[in-house]
Amino acid sequence: TITGNFANVIHGLNANHLTDQVIQRSKRMILDTLGVGLLGTNTEVCHKVTQYSKIYSSDISSTIWGHSDFRLPPLYAAFVNGVAVHSMDFDDTWHPATHPSGAVLPAVIALSEAFPQKKKISGLDLLLAFNVGIEVQGRLLRFSSEARNIPKRFHPPTVVGTMGSAAACAKLLALDQSKCKNALAVAASYAGAPLANAATQTKPLHIGNAAKHGLEAACLASQGLQGNKQILDMESGIGAFYTDYNPQTLPTLQSYPWLLDQQDVAIKRFPAHLGTHWVADAASSVRRKLVESSDNLLPLHKIEKVILKVPEVKYVNRPSPTSEHEARHSFQFVACSALLDGSMSVQSFNSENIHRPALRELLCKTQLEHPPDNTPSFDSLYCEVSVTLQDGNTISDCCDTFYGHWRKPLKKEDLEKKFQSNASSTLSAEATEGIIETVYNLEKVEDCSVL
């Protein structure tokens, strides 16, 4: 491969490969760059960035979630906590497609702790800033009909998430209109990451970077750093990410219609790509029909083939995943796991379950089909699972809305159970219940740093 070739060259080159001319020319470049850099330290833009960067040598720090004895500068706290949010692909998903919360919440919580003690950030301040960040993402996504389908080129949170984080942090910093424009402009130059890193350990960095870069953009704008004040208007601005970019003005502020009012988010019951959740519900239903008369064990030896009718989403088509990240992005893996176990959970993606012989046997019998009417949109896709037995019988079921989708939201008690199960891995039961109570009463909290 080209990449392999690059890696071989990078690894293989040594000092003996350098020629006298290369050395002489590169010395000139180094000398010139040092001089330009030294002169550049006197420029206004460098002064603003230097002033901002003093935050790293100050006593200002923010909490790393789950660690009472470890803190980092706000930017890196936002980054680490953002990575944690998306590390298992367990965070919420919206339509058009993005993960809205993970890019914003780590940034505004980290920033709320970094304010001088005389200026407390209330729970209501936090709620407002968070919702501004969510709203900006939703509006930007609706500037492109292309965005309504599951993406093919870039991971949306790295674009709209970065912009939403910047907007939320600008709100929390109470920036004026000019500086808000600059925050968005700076954030746009941090935006974008290729979808090729889906199903790898790098994908969670996308959310961490969106949180971090949005926060940094707002902080730089607060120092007076300037960018293009038409960044949302131009094809060479945020329009660079969409071939059909069509920006619209926002509604008037009188009784502003929030997008979150109009459409809820999807909250996942297990940690995997949202598209696999339709597959899981359909496969679980098929399993219930298959095991009615076989002592609750799947009659694996009687299964001839498994057909999954799903939309064509190439990065979720993984016939034989070998890692947890690949398994989380595999229609086939989730279908076969749900057929074997009846449901999906955090444990479904541990190494023992990924490599168990029964699962591998079932994967070999599984194939995908892409009906032309099954569009790759989280709002309209469906999944049909059909299991054909050796006697010729076929057991099928179809899911068009899984439990947890915005059309079928999780009940309050199930959302709390998910939180308690997740939080109990690092926090005491008392702390876990304290967070639930604090979040439910956030608009009444005087100092949101208690979170």
C-alpha cells in the first residue's frame, strides 16, 4: 500500500542518506525559520496566543472525570473527558448524524471550573451554554441535505461538534457578538477528521478534539484573535465540508424555537454505532422465536444462513471484526451476538465474546443485503433479520425504530439504570445518586462546579 510504502521509508531513512546539498539547503531553511519565528514573537497574533497560553503555567485546572486526585488545565481536561465520552461509542446521537453532547459538555464543565472563584457559574449558566452548543450543531447540520444521511467522508462531530463547543464556550465566557464570530471562525480552522479512522482507537479522539478545540477557539477569541467574520456564509468556510451547503438565517430571538424541542436525541442501550441498534432489536426478536422450543439455547447447528437487510454503510460492514472497536462498527457482529445472547451489553464487546467459536461460526453464515428503499439515514433506515434453517423454514423480523431512538425514547428509569451502571465503575453509590440529583435540579444549582 501507499501508506505501507510511506511507513517503510519513514522507518528506514537514516543520516547516511543525507547529501551535502540537502544538509546545506536545510540549514538555510532552519536558520530562516528561526529568524522568522523570533521576529514573529513581536506580532499581535503571537502576543494574543502567548497571553492565552499562560493558562498552562497557571494554577487553573479542571477535573478529570472519575479521578478525585488528578486535574489538568481546562483544555486538556476537556480533551480527556471528551475522549472518555466517545471511547466506547456509547454517547448520544442526533439527526442529521452527529454525536452532539460529547463535544460540548466536557468543554463547558472544564471551563466552568476555570473561572476565578469570585465568578461562580450557575447550573442555569451551564444549561444555557450547553444548549447553545447543541443548537449550533443542529442548525449547521440542517444547512446541508447531504448531512441527513450517515456520512461517508468525514466524522460530523469533528466539524459541527467543534463549532458547537466554541459557541457554548463563547456563551459561558459572555463574549460579545464580534468575539462570538471570531470564536466560530477560529473553530472552523480546527474542524474535520476523515471517517477512515472509524472503528479504531483514534475515533474517540475526534470528540476529545472537538471539545478541546472549541474551548480553545473561544479562549483565543476572548483574547481578541480574529478570523473570517463570514465563516458560516462561505463555501470556503464551513461550506467546504458539504457539496450542497445552503446556510440559512436563524429564527428571531422572540420565542426562539430550539431544535432540541422539535426532536429528541437517540440514547444508546449498548455501546456501538447507532445503525447496529436496529439490527440488535430485530435479531433479538428473531432469537425469541427460534428458542421457543429449544430450552432457551439457540439451535446453532440448524441455522443454514443469516440475511441482514440494512442500508449500505461501508464502515459498518465488517464481516469478521477482530477488535472491540471493529465489533462496535459491525452490523454482522451485533446481529450474531444478539442472536446468540438475546440482547447486547457492554460485555458483548469484550475479547472473550468477540472471539468465541459460536459467534465465529455464525458470522460465517451471515451476509448483508442492501434494499434500494433502505436509505442510510438514522431517521428512516430499517433492518430486517432473516434466519434460514436447514429444514427450509425462515424466521424473520424487522425493526424500523429501536428502543432508545428519538421516536421511542428511553424511559426515565432505564436512563437512570444506564447511568448508574456506567458510573458505578468509578464512583460510589452515594456519588452516583448525588450526580443524578444534581443534574435533575441543575437549573437551581448556584455553583455548577459541584458536578
